[in-house]
Amino acid sequence: MERHLTELKTLLFEEIALHEALRDDLAFELAQDGNLNGAEFLKLQQRKYIRAQQIEEMEARRIGQVRSMAEAWQTEPRQLTLRAIIARCSPPLAGEFEACHGKLQTLVNEIRPLARETAANAQARLKAIDATLAVIGEAARMHPTYSEEGRLQQRPPTFKHTSA
């Protein structure tokens, strides 16, 4: 059982590091909102996506570890929460698991508002882009030209929309 507990502790520490990195990326994105060039912004989005995938993979590994522990303790995996594991551990290890639990709770509570705010900023940028494209599209449809007599008239555009 000691091996299972040690592996679980290692997974939790790795998961904490990934959550901290994701939090830092979100905080950086929020602080740099509108100041990053396109390439930097895409790299940041890729990094956040990779971190989220790594967190999912780590979570799946943690769930597998808890299942193994549940089998060894002959209990249902759903009932073997981190709090239940802490209750079964000796004091030094229980304290480490308690610290991991608290740190993960804190990180999740820090990540949620950062994610909401960066998502809101992204939605605002998308709305601005949509509005700009609508103006360009409208200008393309209302392309003024002059007739042979020199009068201003509205004609369909003579250029492709993609050239705008």
C-alpha cells in the first residue's frame, strides 16, 4: 500500500505543478491582453492547450491509482476520495496529502476567474472582428462608382470580397 500512496503523492505534486503553470499562463494572458503579437498569442494558446491536456492525462492516471488503492483496501473507488485517503494515512503522509488537497483547491479557485476573464476578452475581440468584417462587407456591397455621365451610382462591387 505504501507504494500506491507514494505514487499518488507524486501524481498530486505533478498535477499541482501543471495547475500552477496553467494559472501563470492565464495570468500572463490577462496581463498582456491586446499587447501580444499574433505569433506570441498563438504560442500562448498552444501552451495552455497542452497544459490542459497534460492535466487531463494526469487526472486519468490519478483516477487509475485510486482504483488500484480501492481494490487493495476493498472499497468502492468512488468512496475513496482524497479526504478518505487522508483519514487512512499516518500523520506525516496525511499532512502531505492535506497540503496537496488544499493547494489544488486554491489553484482551481484561482484558475476559474482567470479563465472566465480571458474567455470574456477573447469573445469581445471576436465581436470586434465580426463588426469590422460586417463593415467591410457592407462597404463592398455599396461600392460607389461613377456613370459615364459623371454621376455617382451604386453598383455591385467589381472586386472579389477576398481582396478586401
